[in-house]
Amino acid sequence: MARDPNRLEKQRLRQRAYRARKKTEQPPTNENLARAVLDIAMTTYLRQGRHPELLEIQRRAARRLESIGFQRQQTAEVWFELQARYEKGWSLLRQRAPHAELVAAGLVDDEDA
């Protein structure tokens, strides 16, 4: 009985497609949600010039992190480094899949950037 020489390649392609489909079906994690919330706060407040509100969020986050063992000064340093990056147009959010793949899956419109 002769085996199909392309059998392994076909199996590899099916497995790759299966993994890609499963990845797109996964719900966001708590970390993904937290990143999105912080991204919204940073971009909105910086664009609107609401620096006092951002400073208050930073202080509250520092107190919360201090209560679980982090040093307040280190938290402030990380926050202001992150804020400086956001002021230059950076974002915590990264695309999970190439745009073309999201369009093909019907998750975004072709015009969405």
C-alpha cells in the first residue's frame, strides 16, 4: 500500500489552519482587558490634556501596587516612562493577527486601520 507523499504536508497545513482558527476564537484575557482600559485612559486623557486626572490614576495605581509589595517610586518611574511613550504615539495594544487575516475572518472591515 503506497502512502501519499504529500500527506505530511497536508497534515501540517490543516494543523496550522486549526491553530490559527483556535487562536482567533480565544476570548481576551484579564491582561488584554487591562491593557485596553489603560490604553483608552492614556490616549483619551493625553489628547484632552487631562494631566491631573492621569496623575490621580497613577497615584491610585501606585498605592494599590504598594499594598501588594511594589515600591511606590518604582511604580511612578514605570508610569512616567509609559506616559512619555504614549505622548510619542506608542500603544500597549498589539495586533494579534495580520490585518488581512482579520479581514478574511470577518472580524474587521477592510477599511479599518
